[in-house]
Amino acid sequence: MSRRWQRPSAFAWILLLAGLALFLSLARWQWHRAQEKETLLASYAAAADAPLRQYAALPETLAAEDYPRVAARGHYVADRGYWLDQQIHEGRVGRRAIAVFEPDGAPRRLLVDLGWVAAMPGGPAPVWPDLPLTGIELHGIYAPAPGGGLRIGGDALPRQASWPKLTLFVDMAAVAADLGTPVAPRLLLLDADPDSGFVRSWTPAVMPPEKHRGYALQWFTFALAAVVIFVVLHWRKSN
């Protein structure tokens, strides 16, 4: 009993090549996502201890991996703010307080993330903090807006009359329209302050790089399995 190679049909070749292209492209995408997450986490870690830069002197656009720690002088805008709802911290549900800040020497208002506070669904709402309305200097990381919940039901901000307003996500364009004034493309994540009453832990809530690499390995394994199955099916026994 010996084995001989049975010539694959054109359909078999097409099926194999299509499967390999799909599996390898997905493996490559997951591997690149792991590298992006490593860069993101490293940028946040470096920003925590980076020297302060003046917010008013920042360029209009920043590199995606640039998360500067800045100092911004100005004042909070009275009676304006947002609760970012359904935010998880260490397994607990809460909200993040997003205040509106008027920076000196800047044409656009700046959203300021005051941090996280516990707020169970159906329970009492947290109290909005008393913010100084005179000139102050804020220190924090200038970073993209946090992710949020599913955008179901469209923009809910215009339907609310009282402040602070409740939202499941921070959409800069929607906030600008709600405030009637331009806002900066990023927001300020304030430095930690034990007296603030808010938790300020700014590690991004993203899938860790190790998980992306695990998915990449999984897709590469599928590609290898497709090749093995292809060979086994066409390497037939003969008398």
C-alpha cells in the first residue's frame, strides 16, 4: 500500500487560498492591534510622570501616540457639565464627571474629566462637585475622549433641560452643538487628588496586548490547519 498525490481541483485551490488569505490577514490585524495597544499603554504610563507643557502652546493636532501632561489656566463654566454613565471601575458601576473649562488664550472650551464616582443604577445620583469659577490652573493628561456605551436612540443631550446632563458616550461634535461653542478635540484627565472625592485612574480600558496576540495565534493556527487538511485530503492511499 502506497500513497500518491491526487491533483486538487481548481475549486479546492480557490477554497484553500481564500481561507489562507482570510486567516492570515486576521492574524496580521490582531498582531498590529497588539502593537498599537502596547504603544497606547506606554504613552499613558509615560504621561503620568512627564514634564508639564502649556496647554495654550500645544499644536492644533497631535500624534496619535502623544499624550502630553499639560497645565491649563482658566476657569470652569458655571452650570455646565456631563455625567458619563455606566462606567466600570474595579467591578463597580459608576459615573465619570465631565466638566466644561474655559482656558485662557484658547479659542475652544476644554472638557475636563474630574474622575469616577460610584453610582448604582436605580440608586441616588451622585452630587455634582462645587467647582471654582475664578482663574485656576489644572494639571492632567490631554487625551482622547473615553469610550462609552452603545449609541442607541441617537443624541440624548438636546432632550435634557437640566444640568449636568447624562450621556453614555462623549461625542465632541454633539457636545459642541449642545454647548453652542467649539470644544477641543481631546479632554483633560486631571491628576489624582485624594481630596477630590473622585477616582482618577487613567489606564485605558482596552483589550490587553496579550489577548490580541492570542487571537493572532488562533487565526494563524486556523491557516496551518487549512493547509494540513488540504494535504491530507489529496494525499491518497493507492494499491
